[in-house]
Amino acid sequence: MSAPAIRGARPEDAAAVSRLLGELGHPAPEEEVRARLEELARLASHVVLVAESASGVVGAASAFVSPVLHRPGLVGRISVMVVAEGTRGTGVGTRLLQAMEEALAERGATRLELTSNVRRADAHAFYEKRGWRKQGFRFEKTAAP
């Protein structure tokens, strides 16, 4: 497999990104993904990248930069990163992660964070091998209407 091209996501990537989100355990209909891609494209603080090979989109990542009260500078947070199951272990994830780190730095991030489900031991090993370290816990709750 030749190295995939890493590029900004486009609305026409919605079907592929929807499929990838489903693999990650976050199913979302294509139409909803298309609307989110369009919305995020309008926000300078956000970036969505895809990895595209000859067979189509095989990876996607989404992130944003934001100031936080307790740290100087901007924090870059990768909120989603997924590589197609049959493509994992081929270097696509490494290239996608590097491109996302660069994109966040270009947006002014001085610190990077990402979230990974506690049950994804392989993903944790992937990130640690690339210089990321486990730090803290994340809690979540559905907001009241």
C-alpha cells in the first residue's frame, strides 16, 4: 500500500467518515456527519483531516484549539482519531497523528491532549509509542435539557 494522502476533510467524505465513526463505536448517519463537517469547516479553531488511499478514505481525525483557564497558551484537543480496521498497522495512523499535531501547532496550540476509550489498549500503546503519555481521567455526563 502506498502512503495515503492526508488532507482536510470535505463534505463529500461524509459516507466514509460515517463508516469510520461506526467502527470506532460512535455511529452517526451520513447526513449528520456531512452537516458536522460543514459546520466545523467554518470554525478556524477546528480541523478535520482524512487519510485517503487509492481505495478511498481510510482514516479520519478531528481536533480543535481552545484557551483554558489553568494553562497558558492554547490547548489542542484531538477528539476523534480512527483508522479503518483493515488498514491499522500500516503507518496510516502515524501519518494522520503527525499531520494533526502539525495542524494544531499551526493554530497556536502549545499543549496537546486526546481522549481514548479506556478499553482501547492497542490505541493506548499506539499513542505512548509516539510520545504521548497517560495523564488523568475523563468523566462524562449527558447535559440536562
